[in-house]
Amino acid sequence: PHDTVDVVVVGSGGAGFSAAISATDNGAKVILIEKEPVIGGNAKLAAGGMNAAWTDQQKAKKITDSPELMFKDTMEGGRNINDPALVEILSSHSKDSVDWMTKMGADLTDVGMMGGASVNRAHRPTGGAGVGAHVVQVLYDNAVKRNIDLRMNTRGIEVLKDDKGTVKGILVKGMYKGYYWVKADAVILATGGFAKNNERVAKLDPSLKGFISTNQPGAVGDGLDVAENAGGALKDMKYIQAHPTLSVKGGVMVTEAVRGNGAILVNREGKRFVNEITTRDKASAAILAQTGKSAYLIFDDSVRKSLSKIDKYIGLGVAPSADTLVKLGKMEGIDGKALTETVARYNSLVSSGKDTDFERPNLPRALNEGNYYAIEVTPGVHHTMGGVMIDTKAEVVNAQKQVIPGLYGAGEVTGGVHGANRLGGNAISDIITFGRLAGEEAAKYSKKN
Ligand code: ADP
């Protein structure tokens, strides 16, 4: 059997759903396939926020930002090897993407700080609930509203081309139907990254061998093979990001927003050792340099109340608490006396408004309210910056930068947007903006063919 549509989208994360919705809204008939039995990919797990510049939500909070500043932060965070043309799209369309999501029913009114950002620009639901689960739910509801044909347990295997090299669809394998062709004028690859595939990760970056990962089971990179077999060039593959704070107790990723909202990082000796909201590569390296290759996120009830996600960590049992820092230190094997001094010192820096010890750029609140909490954390493989090369229309290109007609890519499967290091909050922004772009371009292309 086979099925014929205008556009087939591979992968049901944020990029795939955004692409499927935008292709549909641009008049295309779409099939969206997902190899796993659940939707949402890693996008669903994203906890930090959606970076966007100069939005109504920022204005309401009197935060001054600009696409130029977001561009600069993103390039610096990526060590300037990002593709500037793609970063330009990311920054200048970030506000449209927040508006697009809001119009579809998303709540992105809370705006917080993430590592490497000059200002608060990580948009998330009020109360600080997980942004990814919310965004995926809104996208899913909107896909259902549009009657998009979503096929679960269906893996994209090989892009079909005619003898001129033009894309004609994709060979898929459904759990029940087996192998069949989905014929289409355009194929959008939105298959995510490969951080869960430690063999592949370690081959590219041996320092990450044996690391745990924050990713969902499907993030193994088979979509990259599909792209490469179709002639797409891969770039920046060796740049693989460790997320600095995975809970040692439970393996869950603790969002950067916990630090953004005020938590500090201390070692077993009870001392701070880094600007807590530096970029992920630097924070990870600093944690691995401490005794036991782990560190502790320390915060109080005022931080807990600022971010509802924290109650989830407490519920999971990974954030023990005590009414004094000395008791907390005793429970967790941290020098309690030093910890008490460290927090007092930190609080005095908060009152002075300047972190003269580690140059932390934001000091949102003192840590002196109610119970204190400690989450032991260590880095885990989180995001793969490299991937298939695309141009400014989200078209996949080959090593000579020639377009492969009818093949598009969006989201973590692509390389170039984040350079050598992705900033927290830029993934959700990336997948919505480039998913929309790929969907729109693929729909236009399909109409011409
Ligand atoms: P992004 O954030 O770029 O949208 P995600 O990780 O959220 O990426 O989503 C990618 C989705 O693609 C995941 O749900 C994953 O299971 C799915 N996927 C990966 N490879 C394939 C494939 N070959 N066929 C179908 N779906 C795939």
C-alpha cells in the first residue's frame, strides 16, 4: 500500500508539529509520522523556557530586549561558529513564534533568566511549569483540530527520489502495516538529535563516554542517517552538550531556571565555585572539577515558590530539605558550617546588587526563607548541536551547499543554529521558528510541483 500527500513530516517533537501545522495552514495535505509510541520527543521534556526578544510579555514586565541582543548572546554562547543567517532568523522571528503559539492557546507569560542571556527572555507558562509539555500539548491539540493524519509507531527509513534527484516521498515502516511508501512532493525531517545514543556520542566526543543522558529513548540519531543517505551534509557533529544539572539521586534533569530564579551551586566543601548562570559548557566543566564530580543546588522556599517545577523535584524525592543549612549539610554530606557562611556571604552580595566573587549577572533573591533544599547534580548528555545542513528556507543542502529539492529539515536534527553550544531556552525557540518555516516553505514548494 501507499499514501499520497503534499508534505510528509518525520518526527512529532516541537519542530515536527510546528511544521505539520504550518504546512496545513499553507494549504498542504500532510502526514506526520512518529516512530515512538508517544508524541513529543525531547521537546516534551524541555523545562526552561522559550527564548524570544522584544515580546509583549517582556514589555509587560518592563524588560528591555532586542533581536540584535538575542543574536549576539546566541552567537557568543555558540562560540561564534553558528551560521549567522540562521541565528538571524531565530532572533528576528522569535517574537512571531511566541505570538503564533499564544494565538493557538499557549500561555508564555512568565519570563525568566537562563544561562548566557543578557536579559530575562525565557518565556514559559505562569508559575513556571514545564514549557515543553505545555507547548507540545498546544501543538497536538491544534494538529487534531486540523485533522492532521498523525501516524504513531511509524519510522521514516529512506527518502525516495526520482532519477533527477527530486524528492518523491519516504519509505516508512509501520508497526502493523510494515513497509510502505508515503508519496509526497516534500519531506520535512524533524527527527531530533542523538544524545541518548552514547555509542555515537562517544565516537564524536570521547570525553562523554558512559555519561547518562536527559533524552527520550528515540533520540538516537536514525534521522541523521536518513538525511545523509538522501545526500544531506552534516555539520558540527562533534559539538555535543552536557546539561550541567542532572539529579544524581533520580536521573531527572533539573531545569536551569532553578538557578535562574536564585539557586546557587556549592561543592561538598560548602563553597560556591562558579557563576551559576554561565553557559552550559562552562558550568558542566566546573561541576566535574569538584570533589566527587558532582555539586549541590542550594535554595530556599522563596526560590521554590517562584517555580512550580521545583515541587515536582521535591515530589520525586531528589530535593531533600531541612530548616537549617547545618542540618541540610549533615544530611547530604556537605560541610554545613562552610555552607552557612557561603549562603550568608551570597545574601550580602544579593543586597549589594553585585557578585564580586563569581560575576553572576542576576541576583534575583536572598536565600533566607523557610526550609533549605539541596539537589545533588552532575552533568548528562543533553543536546547535539550538530546535524544536517539547511539554508535560510530550511531546505536541506549537500556538501556543495546545493539544495536537495523537496527535502527540508528543522529542529535538533539540523546543525548551525546553535554553533558549538546551545543556550538554554533556544531549543524551543528553534523548533517553533524553523518548524514553521519548513512547513511554510514545503507547502509552497509542493504547490509548484
Ligand atoms: P525537536 O526538538 O527537534 O522537535 P524532538 O526530540 O522533540 O526534536 O522530536 C523528534 C521526534 O522524532 C521524536 O519524537 C523521535 O522519536 C522522532 N523520530 C526520530 N527519528 C525518527 C524516524 N526515523 N522516524 C520517525 N520518527 C522519528
